Amino acid sequence: MVQSDIPPQLSIIVVSYNTRDMTLACLASVFAQTRTPFEVIVVDNASTDGSAEAIGAAFPQVRLMAETTNHGFAAAHRLAVPVARAPWLLLLNPDTVVLNGALDKLLAFAERTPDAGIWGGRTLFGDGTLNPTSCWQRMTLASLVFRTLGLSGLFRSSEVFNAECYGTWPRDREREVDIVTGCLFLIRRALWDRLGGFDDRFVMYGEEADLCLRARALGVRPRITPEAEIIHYGGASEKVRTDKAARLLRAKIELIRRHFPPLTRGLGLTVFRLWPFSRYVGMGLAGRLLRRPGLVEQGRAWKEIWDRRADWWNGLGSA
């Protein structure tokens, strides 16, 4: 547990927004499960649910930055990192619960695999089943084609057709990955500074993918370990929502612009832009043919996303 007279080895950064109860549970698990000397910095992005007040009352030892503006995920870290004192930065989502000394195990993993540069762990949903979103493979022209044709959904277990998700790999062994997600993300402060941290233009979604891909260009090889296991509730039962989808599509188009090889970039953008259209047509048709109202409803949601394509068509340059 953190002690004021011991310099922290680990700076844990949590960015919260209207997640009071989950944030309190997350912080309680950090303090209960972590023995490495650490500090916690919480940036509250102008929550309206009393998060800042509750955090300050329950955890006075936390460095709380109660903001009056919602800065988004990337910019909030730009506020937090300058006040961090440790040589290691650990990004942790507020909707997580640390299990069985996970942060200590993650740091030990990093120390024995220094060439990885960025490290993550294994995430579970609240019911204990695998949440596979702790890591991703980078997008490629092939993965975009398979997604648009629906093959990634039809062949979920295939690491060829469903490559971005690594098929149905259960995250049960140490492995090099392209992208470690920000729900549990360990990096040395020196590398963070060398990369310039997150790009503030990514307000939400895509920040850690961009950072990891920039790091890989420098020779960094991110890794995850199943030994560091946490609960991550986010997205467990989330349905398609047009605002969220537009932000996600905008970020992914920007990632294609920045990180695809020049020879395939234009075609990659074209294929990816067709993906929402294929979802709208495919789900609507399947729902009517199979008489499944749920698919019809999802088709309508994707139609709305397609109709709003001006919001995401040009990536971060969209309106």
C-alpha cells in the first residue's frame, strides 16, 4: 500500500466521468490488492454524480484533480502525467476491479520482459467470463475486407478472418500484441515522454492504439500476461449507439490515415467506410428473412450511423 514516506514506484492514473460507485470500488481494490509503493492520481472530468466529492471523502490520500471541464480521455492524462512521481505509469479504467495482486504481477512481468515497452493483462466481465478487449491486433487491409464481408463474424474463432480480435484466443498465455488497451496499460514514464503521450485529438477511442503503433515503429513490442487479471465491466452488454459508433469510426479512420502503408491507405479507407453500410444492409436483410426483430433493430441503428457518415467519414477532420 502507498506510504507517504516511500517514493512511489508506480503512478496509477484513473480518469473518471459519472462513474462514482465504480470508481470507488476500483480504488478500494487498488489499495487492497497492491503492495508495490504507489500513488493514485484521479482526474474527474466534471462528473455530475458527486464522484469528486465521494472520492475525496473516501480516499483523502489520492491526488484528486476535480475538473470543471470534460477534457476527454487523452487530454486528462496530459493533466495527470506531469504530476506523477513514479518511473512507471499505470493507466486504469474506473470501471475495473483489481484481482489477486494484479498490479504487482503486471509490474513484475514488465521487469522480466523489458523489451516489450508496454504491458497489459487479462480482463474479465463482471460474471467472470473473458472480456477479450484487453488487447487488439492492428487493422490491415485484409482484416478490413474480412470485416466488411462479414467473415470476421462468421468465423470468430479464426485468427485469419477475425485477426483484429486474435480469433477467440482466451488470453491465457503471455503473448506479443499490437495494441494494449487503456483499461490496464503499463508503460515506463521515459517511453511515455519520448512518445509525447496521447495525441489530444483523440478525444475518446483510438488514443492507446495510436500510441502503441507509434511505439512499435520505434521497436517496442507490447505484451500481455494472464497473470495480471482484473474485472473490466465496460461494454459487457452495450448495444449499438450512434454517437458512440460515430466516435469510434472517426478514430479508426484516423488510425488508418496515420498508420496504414501508403500503398494500401486509400483502399483501406474505402473498404472501412463501406463497413457500416454492409452492416446496415446485411443485418436488415437477415432480420427480415429470419424474422428476428433484434437484427432488424440493429440494422436500423446501423442505417442511422450510415446516414450520419458526415460525422465520421474524414476521421478526426470530420464535423
